[in-house]
Amino acid sequence: MQDLKVTVDSAHLEDLLECLAELKTPIDPRIEHGPKTVVRFPVAEDQSSFVRRALRFAGFRRVSIDEENVAGPSGQLHYPLVF
């Protein structure tokens, strides 16, 4: 299990949440508001690529996804998505 951290412009938060709500995987997001909005949620490791594809299909052009192992930040990977 890992946490996905998706960072978007605050103006796109509603669109992001609607996209995540359409996924077949249950999402329990934690939202951190700031200059950029951060949405964190746990997923199985094999689901992160599915989430990336769903975001791209939904039309997100600039979003970043950080994958963090639940064990801690030592396994943190950064995948900037620019389409």
C-alpha cells in the first residue's frame, strides 16, 4: 500500500475530485489547501498507473503525483506529468 499525493492548481480541485470519484478504486482523500492544492489518498501499488491514465483522460495538462510508501518518505518517487 502507498499514498499518492496529487498536486494541482486550486482552481482545478473540483475537477480532480470528480475524476477521482469516477475511479473503481475507493478514494478517501485528504486535502491540503495552499497556493497549490495537495490531495493525498492511499492506493494499492498497482493502481498508481491507473490513476495517472485516468487523470490524463480527464484532460489534466499539468499535475504532479508523488508516490510515498506507507512505511515512510524514504521510498518517495516523483512523477511530474506534463502532457
